[in-house]
Amino acid sequence: MATPQSMLVVSAHSADFVWRAGGAIALHSKNGYRCKVVCLSFGERGESAKLWRKGDMTIEKVKSARREEAQRAADILGTEVEFFDLSDYPLRVSDEALMKLVDVYRELQPAFVLSHSLKDPYNFDHPLAMHVAQEARIIAQAEGHLPGQTVVGAPPVYAFEPHQTEQCEWTPNTFLDITEVWDVKRRAIECMAGQEHLWEYYTRVALQRGVQAKRNIGITAKRNIEYAEGYQRITPSVVGDLS
Amino acid sequence: MATPQSMLVVSAHSADFVWRAGGAIALHSKNGYRCKVVCLSFGERGESAKLWRKGDMTIEKVKSARREEAQRAADILGTEVEFFDLSDYPLRVSDEALMKLVDVYRELQPAFVLSHSLKDPYNFDHPLAMHVAQEARIIAQAEGHLPGQTVVGAPPVYAFEPHQTEQCEWTPNTFLDITEVWDVKRRAIECMAGQEHLWEYYTRVALQRGVQAKRNIGITAKRNIEYAEGYQRITPSVVGDLS
Amino acid sequence: MATPQSMLVVSAHSADFVWRAGGAIALHSKNGYRCKVVCLSFGERGESAKLWRKGDMTIEKVKSARREEAQRAADILGTEVEFFDLSDYPLRVSDEALMKLVDVYRELQPAFVLSHSLKDPYNFDHPLAMHVAQEARIIAQAEGHLPGQTVVGAPPVYAFEPHQTEQCEWTPNTFLDITEVWDVKRRAIECMAGQEHLWEYYTRVALQRGVQAKRNIGITAKRNIEYAEGYQRITPSVVGDLS
Amino acid sequence: MATPQSMLVVSAHSADFVWRAGGAIALHSKNGYRCKVVCLSFGERGESAKLWRKGDMTIEKVKSARREEAQRAADILGTEVEFFDLSDYPLRVSDEALMKLVDVYRELQPAFVLSHSLKDPYNFDHPLAMHVAQEARIIAQAEGHLPGQTVVGAPPVYAFEPHQTEQCEWTPNTFLDITEVWDVKRRAIECMAGQEHLWEYYTRVALQRGVQAKRNIGITAKRNIEYAEGYQRITPSVVGDLS
Amino acid sequence: MATPQSMLVVSAHSADFVWRAGGAIALHSKNGYRCKVVCLSFGERGESAKLWRKGDMTIEKVKSARREEAQRAADILGTEVEFFDLSDYPLRVSDEALMKLVDVYRELQPAFVLSHSLKDPYNFDHPLAMHVAQEARIIAQAEGHLPGQTVVGAPPVYAFEPHQTEQCEWTPNTFLDITEVWDVKRRAIECMAGQEHLWEYYTRVALQRGVQAKRNIGITAKRNIEYAEGYQRITPSVVGDLS
Amino acid sequence: MATPQSMLVVSAHSADFVWRAGGAIALHSKNGYRCKVVCLSFGERGESAKLWRKGDMTIEKVKSARREEAQRAADILGTEVEFFDLSDYPLRVSDEALMKLVDVYRELQPAFVLSHSLKDPYNFDHPLAMHVAQEARIIAQAEGHLPGQTVVGAPPVYAFEPHQTEQCEWTPNTFLDITEVWDVKRRAIECMAGQEHLWEYYTRVALQRGVQAKRNIGITAKRNIEYAEGYQRITPSVVGDLS
């Protein structure tokens, strides 16, 4: 195909895509995909504790610092990023913002979509982002929405890993081997100066998922996997071979 | 790889593999896989109503008729078949029979395994077959079981479609396009003289799953799918690309 | 009782009631029930692909064509139909529209209510319609809502069959035998010129549910069932006999 | 029909049928049903604390006392009772005992079957009794089991109320109005001298279920319900009317 | 600690906190906790049937009567109560009201929070109240919300008992012994003149939960428990000892 | 109380108690509890890959090496350990072995019990061990089992952390702070020479659970938690205070 494939990430706050899908972005970007991240908010109220504690802060200063971090991480991972600048804690998504996301789907025609877990009792912005990602996808498929545009097919939807997986009823049914791009993801992670306490946490997540991925291909498999990301595929897959 | 890939089907009764996995067998067989079906029983007591109503029947006559039908279907689909000849209604699997199935795993080294749904309130033989299929796989992975033999890796396990899916809490997360081998599956189905009332039932199942598979790749997809089989993959997949 | 019993169907789009509850409507109508369908939208944006592809279309033209089809189907099935003309893809239900539905409950005093499944990852309008059907029922029960009106009792709520049942976590716990009105339902289905690809799909659904209903009364039962509709009853039943 | 209808209760211990299904038995017995209870064990080890504390007890004495209580309760309720005298805590059911239960099904041809909840973390005998009740039903349906006998149809299976419902994942979807036979059930309950602490407990259960049943028919309903029993119907119902 | 501990109850209607958490309030109040109840509405439309049937009623009169009852009950239990006076049936919570609840969290700094079950098919106001209780808690934790205020820690959230527990998928994982304050709770219950039919219902609930609590500490335990309340703890506990 | 409290761990294989409950054992042992571990098997067939690969091995040699490792770990943690020496892969537990475990309950009178997750698709020995732990507890509570002995109360049952938590449907609802005994657990872990690849894996598990435990007490809490173990409490707790 002449046009490269593309992928879409819908991120509630401006750092989520790095911790949770940074490996997928780096890997597909490296393999020629056009990647796009939509950050619904900057996480300026709820996920910027360290910045606020600096003192002399305003919402605008925090947003600006968060934008910069996210942009740098995006550049390292090799993805476009668009900031919708909606509020956080609580995130509220108007129908206007929803339609803007529909436009992204129509323009990008993603081969697959990544967003948050369907539930998260610790963070209501996260499942709302996933809900919106799904709803925009459905509208983008509708022939009667802006007739004349090319509708979207049925890109698979994946939920990336939340912070406390079991509390979120999130179960990975797909492991992505990110060993070859781990150093890229780690560099992107290190852009998140405001959440340094999470660097090692998500490094350990990647190592644990790597061990589990290895186990799920079996000890007899040749492939060595050191780092992985877990995903819960929401939509069924359609295949021509079961192995 | 010089050795062809292989696949294993664990079927509670001697006709289950035809209705529920006939398309997968025909397709992979056509594509060069070595296929093997283990029929734990002939379904002689619980799934041979038509034969019993003929009158002048014995268990041995029913088993013999069922074996013949299953063998013919297997030949059409292109698979080996082994009959364990355990009892049905109720199926009982001794540790000795379990170990015989472990031997099959070790010898076959299947790339994937197909068996029944994890639950079935209408038929307790079915979930038991799946349980045994999983347990044998686990034992076949153990280094301490018959040390010296090559252990089995981590072949994915799929649950094929039960009769009343929703009552069995079975959800297909994988659709297999069987359009190109549908005629083969239909011919195998027609070997099941004793259950003629199910021929059209499972033809309709294949058509419905075909429509659903098509919907899950999206109307924009080029691939035409007319017939499909649904599978519930039990074990996570490990991938290098999410599209 | 002098007043005939009545039933209510809450349909997200103008064709849903035909595919999913056409048999129930035709049967109860035939048996003397007053039937009423509320179509929240025409499905003009999301379920009218064929009409849009004709070219030279506008929202108003599509809505008009959809209304006409639905009215014809309703006439064949023997039901009143009221169009709320809310938007679709996404459906949005204001409190004003909700109260209009409450009025319908109060006026109709339905013996039971049919609507969509509680979940549907392919279509967010569907579960919203069910949610609204339940919420309106609760409000119609409140003594303090328009005091002086007769409140509604506790009509059972049923979820009718969605397109991909297992993905919607929908499980039929009630089968309705529609054999004697199948021809009526089929004629109503054939009014849906814009979705001809679904005619055979839902004919097969009725046949499959017929086989399953037969199985659930047992092969020894006298009653012959050829076509059925599946329903998931949401609210408990209260009975005087368990057989 | 000339032959009266019949019902079957499979009770793990010799008192369970009284607390949990006494109303259903009394009501159907009164309405002309032939009723039969199978007590798999006497509950001699695990549910006879008061008897054991009397001192000078043996297993045989406890069993004898329990049998007498159960027989008296059965007489009051109007049901046959058969004691299989298997062990309790833990209950173990051999294939021979299972086949004896199959014989009961074949002879009784029950219109419906009542047994325990599918899970019970406080009592493993209970779900085993349900499992066996279901398995015997399946075998009794098999044409190849003792060919020549009349097979069983598809009698609905209900789980009656366990002691701590929510811990057992038991949800009542059917309430049976037992107001008119409550005094009979209470008299049967009072036969259980060894478990007097439960008399008021299960009287309160009946009152609570009565209030809930009333709520589920609505305050506008004429029928007065004071006492009820809750049941979880496991198998789908097949109906000709949804009200 | 110098400052006494505090607890928060978020109640959809003005009587819910009495039936469902009255024992917890009385007990903690007695033990020195500062208690606060937020009533989102008076339940004036949906839970005041008896008042409406008196005739000559207006919304204002009903609200006034409900407020008086609730205030009296609160006084007896020993808790502050604040009425948000939002609408009921349906309850609607604006972001403004949500922020008012956030203020309560920040001011009160509760050690734990009680609200409704996560689901309730009979009453959509109840789960909404719980949703809002959780969302306000999350916002109160955010450093960027009104920076300078003391943020809230991670107070455990409990769902108190709904009317029909199993239909609400509510499972108690925590029993609170309220024996010593039962008389206080009963007196508070008796303030609810408008819902006298529930007095005995919730007395029986307390007795049943008492029996169950006793069972869960074991018959060998010294503590006598006569009355209890059941709670479903939503958030994990962090402990230094497992007994 | 004069007699110290005690705790029981039921471990399918001889190393499980170290990875999964080593912190709980070390902590409670340090705090004066009598601790006892029952190892149902040595894990000689399924969890001793490294030993088998050494060559020149027999089942007896492997068992002996595993016993020695486990005994050393137990000594470090401060617990008694008893080896039942049943088979593994598959584990099979006879009623005789079950009764031996009942004896342990009766003699030990544990304040709480730890065992495996209720499900584990990767390892059927694990859920069987939990099943047996629960069943033995139920029998130990029965007055009619070896009358004269002191029966067991209702010790809470916890499922400790399995290898792939989400695949096992295991959700931690209790975090145990093991920071002060982490070094002890680590030393015990290092006894497991045959599974060195798991040392770092379970160190990371403890760190992740530590971060999560910290999050669940809130950032405002004084207590510092670095290492934790997650547990799923199966049985409800009975408390006198909700904070």
C-alpha cells in the first residue's frame, strides 16, 4: 500500500501515553506507521502534584510545563501529538470536542486505537477517555456523519495498562514485545520530570510484562523478550490462521 | 522450518470436532498443517438419539456407527483422528487417559489447541474435555514428566463454539475466515447421518459468524468473508504489531 | 379486565423494533394487546448507509424515508409508533425527552417493556435507549411526579437481542415462541428496504432461537417451535407455580 | 393430563429442603403435584451441632434423629422423601449414587427440579448437590442410557436460597408467593429441633422475600404477598406471552 | 491525635442514611468521631408516597416534612447533616454541586466515606450518589484543585446495603457490629413516619446481618453480635496484621 | 491470651509459600505468631526445571533438593513446615490427605489461612490447593468430625498473589506492609537456587505492591511503605470500626 498505516492514541492526560503506550508508539513509528496522540487534557490539576508544590504556580504555568514535557516525549517516540486542552479532575468532554476527535479518526484512518481501561475507580478521567475514543470511532463509521468523507473501517480498540490493573478489572490478552525500542521509551519517560517517582515503577512494569510475554510463548520459543507492554483488546480479531 | 506445524483438537464426543472446528481443520490442513483430533468418547449414549431409535441397537453397534462417521469426516477434513473410547454421559477421564493425552501433546507439539467451552450447563462432558485438554498441556510442559522427552512450549488454547453460546458464557474474541474451505466442512458435516437436524443449524452458525467477522474488519475492508468460525482464545497472544 | 393489556417497546433507531421485537409485537397484538413503539431516533446518520450511498441525500430525506419504512412495518405488526426524532450517532436524550417517555408510561400503563441490551460496544445509542427506558419507568412509578396521575406498577423489563450477542454480554433467559406470527414479522422485515442485507440474517436468528427454544422445553414436549425470539429479562418474576 | 405433575428436590443434607424449599413443596403439594425430596446425606457430621453437644452420641444416633425430623417435616409438607445416606462434610457422590438419582428422574419425570446454589464458600456439599442434580438430569435425557426407558424432557432447574446469598453469588430471578402455605412451612421448620436457632432466621427470610416480591409486582397490583421464597432459575424459560 | 477523626455519608435521599448507615453513624459518633451526612435530595418525588397520598400536598410541603424527619434522625444518631436540595427521580448533580461536595471533603478530611451501591436497577439516584461521592473524593485529592488547601488522603469508600442486595450486585465484605447502638438506630428509624412500612424490614435486615456476622467470626468467638450492618468496601485495605 | 496466635499456609509446591507469602510469615513470626506451612508437594515434576536440566536426576534427588531449599527458607522466615509429599503436575489430594490437613487445622487453630488463588489457567495444582485448604477448614468446623476435639472457628481465608494475576482473576483487596521484614523475605527467596530467574521478579512484585499500598493509604499518610504483599481476602471481615 502506498499510504503508510497509522495508529491513534487517546490519552486522558498529557503523560498517560508515555507510561502506558510509549513502547507501542516507538515500535510502530520505527516500523513506518504514522502515529498520532490526542491528549484530552494536560492533567494540570490532578497529575501535576510536584509542579504545584514548587509554589508560585498558576494553571497556565502548569499546563505550559506539561505541554512541553509531552511534546518532548512525543518527539522522542516519533509521534504527532495534539492537545485538546479540556479540563481534568474532572475531565469533561463536550459534543464539540467529541466531533473534533471524530475528525481525527476520519483524517487519520487509524489501523488501531489505544486508550485507557474501561474502568478505573482511582481516576474517572481515564474510563471517560476510553468511552470517548469508542464513541468517536462509532460516529466516524457512520455514513450519515459528514457524508462525502471517507468513513472509518473497524480499527481494533485496545485498552492500555492502568496503574492498578486488578482494581480496574483490566486483563491483558495481548502482549507487545517492545524490547528493541525499550531505550526509546525510557528516554521518553525521563521527559516526565514532574512524575519522577513513576520512572522506576513503569520500568518494572515493562520487565514484569516481558517475563509474562516470554512465558506465554513458552520456554521453547526462540524469541527473547525482555520488555513488553500489556494490552486488553476490546474488539474481536479476524484471522486466517490460529497459530 | 522443515517440520510442518501441527494442531490438536480435543473433542468430547466423536462429532463435536466437525460442527465446531471443521473449518479450522480443513483450512490448516489445506495450508500444510498436520492435524490431529482426539475424540475422548463416541458420544454413544448421549448424542446418538437417532441411532438408538432405530431399534435393535447395542452400545457396540452405536459406537461402531459413530466411529465410521467420524473417520469419514476426518478424512474429508484432512486430519488424523484417535479415539480414546472413554464413556460419555457422563464422560470420566482417568489419570491414565490423561497421560495418554499428554503423550499426544509431546509427540505432536501442536502450534495451538482447540477444545470445548469452559462451561456448558447442558453438557458436562464438554467442559470436562476442555479441562483435560488444559491439564494435559500443563503436564506436557513439565520438565519432570518423562525427563528426556522434548517438553511442549505454550500453544495457545481456544474454546470453539458451543451449542447455546450465551448459556455457556462463551464469547468469541477470534473469528476464523473459513470461506475457502466451507464446502469441505459442509461435506464433513453431511457424514453425520445420525444428527441430520444439525446440518442446517451449523450452516447458519457459519453464515452468522461470517457476517460478524465481516463487520469486525469493517465495511471498508477488501476481504470478502462469507463463512466463519468463532473461537474464544483463552491464553494471551504475544505480538510484534497491533494492527 | 375491561381495558386490554398493553406493551411498550423503546427503540433507539427506527428499525430496531422490527428486527429485535417484531415477533413479540405481532404476537401480543394478535392476542389483543395494545402495542406501542417509541423510536427515539430515525437512525438517519448511523443506520442508513444504503440510503446515503444513493447520492443526492439530505438528513431530512433520509429521515423521511426511514419514517415511512418504520410506519409501514408498524402497521403490519399491529402497533402504534411514535417518533421522538432525537439525534443518532450519537443519540442524546434530554430531560425533556425523558419526561415525554414518562408520559407514555403513565398513559399506556404497559404490562411489560422491551428495549436494547444493557451493553453494546458497537453502538452506544442502544444501551442509552435501555437506560432511558429504565429511568422513565422509575420516574413513572414516583408518587411525587405529577401527583394526581395514576402511577405505573412494576412492568417487567426485557432486553431484546443485539446484533452480536456475546460481545454485548447479553444472555437470553426467556424464549418467546413466534412461530405462528413469523410470516407477519418477515413481512415487516421486508419493509426495511435500506437494510436488505439484514433480512436473511434475522431470519436465521429466528430459526436458531427456535431450535434453542425447542431444546429448552425438551424433545418430549408436544409443542412444535420453529421460530423464536430471545429476551433477557432484567427484573425478577413473581409466580405462583414453578413449572 | 391424567398423571399429576411432579417436582423433585435434591437436598445435600436432611434439613435443607425445609428451610430453602419448604414453601414450594407445600404449595405444589397442595395444588396436586407429586413431590419428592432426595436427601443425599443426613448432615450428621456438619449440621447437627446441637445433637453432638448433648453428649453420648454416635453417628448412628445422630443420623437416626435427623432422619426422624426430616421425615416428620416431609409429612407435614406433603412430600415423599428418600435418604441416600451418603457422607457429609465432605459429601462424596459415587457414580453409583449418581445413577440412583438418574433412576429417580426417569421414574418421577419431574416438571421442575430444585437444588442448592452453584457456589457456596461456606459449604462445599451444597454446590456438589446442585452439580449432581444437573448431571443426573443430563444423563436422564440421554437416549443411550438404559434404552427403552422413557427419557426425561428438559425440566427447569432452580437454585434455592443459600444461607448467605451474596457470598454465594446467588441472585433470585424468581419469587414464589408462599403466603397461603406459610403456616405449613413454619410447622415443618419447627420439626428441626436440632437447629432451633434457624427458625426465626428463615421466618425473617420469608418476610423479606415477601416484601421484595410485592415490590416486583408493583404497588398497584392487587395481589397481597406476605411470605415468599426466592429462586434462581438456571435454565431459560420458553413462553407464549411476556407479561 | 488532637483533632477527632471524622466520617462522611453521601445519601441520595434524606432517609437513606438512616436505614443503611444509621448504626455506623451512631457507633462512630459514640466513639468520638465527628460525623457528617450530605443528603443530595429530600427524596421528595420518589420516596414520599405516604406524604403525597395525604392529599393537599406540594413539593415544598413534602420537602419540609422530609427535612424535619431527617434532621431529627440525625440528631438522635449524633451527626451533622447538610441538605443539597437537588432534584430526585431523577437526581441530577451539576458540576457546581459536585464542587460543593469536594469542599465538604476538604473541610471534613473524613477517615472513611459511606454511600450507595455501585448499581441499582430499581433506583438510578442511588448509584449516581455513589459515583458523585467517588468523583468528589478524587477531585479533593488533586493538588491542582484550589491549591493551598489541604488535599484529602485516601479515605476508604464503602457501599452500604441497598434494598434488594442481589439485584444490585452488592456483596458485603465487611460486617459492622452495631449491637450496642441498635436502640439508637431504631429510634432514628422511627423518625421516618412517612415510610413506616420499612421499620420492621430494616430491623430484620439488622438481625440477619447480625447472625451472618456471628457466623463469620465463628461459633468459638467470645463476642456476641445481635445486630449488624453490612458494607461492601470498594477500596483495598492496607494492614500490618492479617488476623 | 496465654497461647500465642497462629497462622497456616497451604502451599501447592514447596517454594510457593516463599514467593507469595514469605513476608506475611516473617512479619507474623516476628510478632509472636506460631506459623505453619503445609507443602502439599515438592513441585518436583513441574517446578524444578533447572534441577532436571542438570542431568543425572531422579525424582527422589529432586524432591530431596527441593525439601532442603524449602526447609532452609522456612527456618529463615521463622515457620514450621510439613511436607505432605503428594504428587505434582498433576497434584492429586486423596480424602486421607484432606483429613490430615483437617488435623492440622484442629491442632493449630489458626487465626487466618493463606493459600493460592481460586483460579489459575497456567497451573491447576494451585487452585486445587486452595480448594483443599477451604474444604479442610469446613470439615474442621464440623462438630461431628472427631467429636471431642475442639472445633475450628472461622479463620479468614486469603488468596496470595499468583504469577499472572489478571489471568487468574485475582484481585488484591488487602495489602500487607512487609517493609520491616523485606530483608528476611529476600534471604528466604535466595534459598530457591533452582528458580533464580524468579528472585528479581518477586522483588519487583514487592516494590510494585509497596507503591500501590502507599497510594491506598494516601499521600498524606505518615507511614512509609516500601515493600508489600497483596492478598485477596475471600471471607468477609467483622469489625467494630470502619476506618
